[in-house]
Amino acid sequence: MKRKSFILLSIFVLSVTTLFSSPPDWVPISGTQYSMILMARITYNGSYFEGEANQNVAAAFGPNGESDCRSLALWQPPNPPHWMNGYWYFTIVGNDNGETISFKIYNEDTDSIYNCLETITFENDTTIGDPFDPYWLSVGQISVNYLNIRILGVSAYPNPFRHTITFDLSQMQERLLNLSIYDIKGRLIRKFTNNDFNDLSILNWTGFDSKGKSISPGIYFYKIETSKINSIGKIIYLQ
């Protein structure tokens, strides 16, 4: 499966758009000529959002919002040993390449609709993600703006991580001032300076906050600050 560099990410404040006593009546539009595939794993406040044995719904939308539904995702349950975690399979339809596609979920437990943080760009006959390496969609709250972290030449791996994540700044042209870790609600978890990196501009973080307490599984954001630009990347810590 192939990924495209045209994926656009954006951060929105967690929002509940409507309350329902049953799942919303989203219906994909008809009469379209193009389609693309997205296989995604969704997290809700750091936990996996799944569709098995409940009425949870995940859907994709075009620029005109809920009246412009482009896909109702199909839940694909775990299938060991092929893939260990379930994922959502979207067949996204449209007529125009370049449109921004956003995502919403309906959570049966809270009987509410939420906006996902990420968006993608529609392009016909394209597949994003696969069962082994799905694209990540998330619902949560963050108070900082997102910029593509790769612009600065920063990498963080493995991502998602279980024990240790490596921040590699060896390709970054700007001098680092701070690297700060935030949780999904925008709370500062840990802050590092340039002096915390080794001579190769590499830092290994084992998931402990500033008080020495291990963080909980979920989505976190790391903010890179230089004298000229700030940029945000997303990391995921697994149990």
C-alpha cells in the first residue's frame, strides 16, 4: 500500500457537535465518479475507538460538512496473526481532487459526535494506510498549532512506541531551544533543552514525566522550538 505526501494534518479543539439518542443518519452522497481508500485506526482520548459489538460510527466528510458525507467506515476487527488490532476501512468518494476531507465519530458511550483532529486531501485512486500500518485519526484536545515537523528535519521513532522513543535532530538546520511534550489536553508533561541531547543530537525518552512518573498510554504531542519557528509532531505511547 502506498502513502502520499499530500496528507494534510490540522489540529482542532475537541468539539461535541450534537447529542443523539441513536447513531446519526449520515448517508454518503451519490453520483460521484472518483474514490480513494483510507485504512485508519482511531483513538478517543488516548484509547482505541472500535466498532465491534456497539453502535460506534466513523465517517468522512467533504467541505460542506455533515450534509456532504463521503464515507461510512466499515469496522474491521482484529485478525491475528495477520493484524493484531482492528481498523476502520473508508471508501471515500468525490468528484474533485484536492478537496479537504475531515472525519467525525459517533461514540455510543457518550451518545455524542466528535471531530477528529486530522484531515486528508482527496485524490482519486489512492490508498492511505493498510491493516498492518494504518493511518492514525484521533479525537482529543490540544491548544497548540500544528505544523509539519518534517520541515525541520526532525524524526521520532518508533512511533507508536512502547518503551523508548528516539528524537533525532541530526538533520535539523535550526538550533533547538526546547523540545516539550504535551498530553492530549495540552498539559505540559516534560521539557528538554538542547543540552539534554547527546553529541549526535539524539535524545532517548522512556516515557516519564517531569516528576519521574510513567505516562499513561495514549496520544501525545511534542513541540519543537527554535529561534525562528515552532512546530508540533504527534507521538503515540502504547501499553
